[in-house]
Amino acid sequence: MEIWFAVGIIFLIIEGISFGLISIWFSLGAFITMFFYKLEFMNQFYIFVATSGIFLIFIRKIAVKKFKGKSKELNRIQNKKVKIEKVEERGGENIYTVFLDGKYWYGISEEKLNLDEIVNVKKIEGNKLILEKSK
């Protein structure tokens, strides 16, 4: 019982550090497995794997759907004006470096942008900003 409690706490700590709904499922599985402490360890392990898998498969879909699209980051960054700090060509595509909110970001654009040009942030796609010329 103490082993599964410790495993659950460790996964909770990992989840607290990562902020990505990565290990909470294993933590829940470990806490449920605690109730089966009288069974052999291998049976407990199978219960842990099964419950963690069930949480991961079914509840994660619901959680991702609920949190998706509610990003404050997008609302805060969208339509901000930024200055092109650097222009690089990678694989035939121009990659622009901009400074926004104390961080350097990579950006891409359908239009050709120039160094030191002020542009708008249209949206975030993955880890890149989609940039467009200011109007």
C-alpha cells in the first residue's frame, strides 16, 4: 500500500512540474491500486497498468477537449505588433526571429518580411508565430 502511495505522489510531483496532463493518469492508477494491497504484487501491477490506461484513454480525450481553445496565451499575443530581429532561410522557407513578452520567438509568414519591419502576430501554430504585414 505504501509503495503505491509513494508512486502516486511521485507522479503527482512530475505532473506539477510538467503542467501538461502527462502523468496524472498514472498517479490516479497508483492511488486506486492502493486499495488492492492484499493481492500479489504482479496482480497489483496489472491493476495499476489497467486503471492508468483507462484514465489515459478515456478521460484524457475529455480533458484535452475541455482545455483546448481556451488558451489565454493566444488571446494575449494575437494582433500584437513585433519587430523582425533576424531573418534566416531554412529549407526554402524564411524563418523570422521576433522578441515578444521577454522571449524570442520564431515566426513564419506567407508574405516576404524584412529585417527591422514591424509586423502583426496573426496566430500561434505549434511553437511558431504566424506573422503578417501591418496594415
